[in-house]
Amino acid sequence: MKKFATIIVAGVMAFGLLAPAMSTPVLAQVSDGLEATKTEELEGKSINGENGVVNIAVNIFLWVIGVISVMMLIFGGYKYIMSAGDTQKLQSAKSTIQYAIIGLVVAIFSYAIVSFLVDKL
């Protein structure tokens, strides 16, 4: 639990340090860079919006991470049931479940951060 709290605090601190950097000149630079990378392949596609390139990539990433997390939760539950009272196996199963949940929470936070940044662009 202590590792989980450390990860959350580090994430909040990192976001707090990056927020002032996202000032108007930085966003203008990013916008200019995106304009410079337009190609025929990306013609008609937007980085923002429901069908934006970043939004589609993030949604696919979140879906894959969600599936992997659920599979790891099921695997951790199976290990927990099959531990038969062995403390080492029981601890391994708890760690698997804990890290699967942490991975899912990190994926959700990353989705929220990327959605926030895409909306600001």
C-alpha cells in the first residue's frame, strides 16, 4: 500500500510541475509543430475531437491495458485460490492482484491527462 501511495503522490507532483509549463507560448509551439507535420495520409483527420488520431490511439491503448489488467486480476485470483494456505504463494497472488489494480489506475490517470492535454490543444 505504501508503494501505491508513493506512485500516486509522484504522479500528482509531476502533473503539478508540468502544468505551469503548458503556457500559451508552449501550446502555440506545439500547434505550429502539428501544422508542419501534415501529410496526405493524415489529411482530413484531426488530432482533436472524437475521431482524432491521438484519441483513437489512446482509446486502443486504454482498451488493451484494461483487458490485460482484467486477465491479470483473474490470474491473481486463481493463484490466490490455489495457494492452499502457503504464505509465499498467497503473497505472490496478492502482489499480482495489487499490481494489476495499480496498472489499471495508472492507465486511467494517463487517459485523463492525455484527454486534458488534447482538449487544451
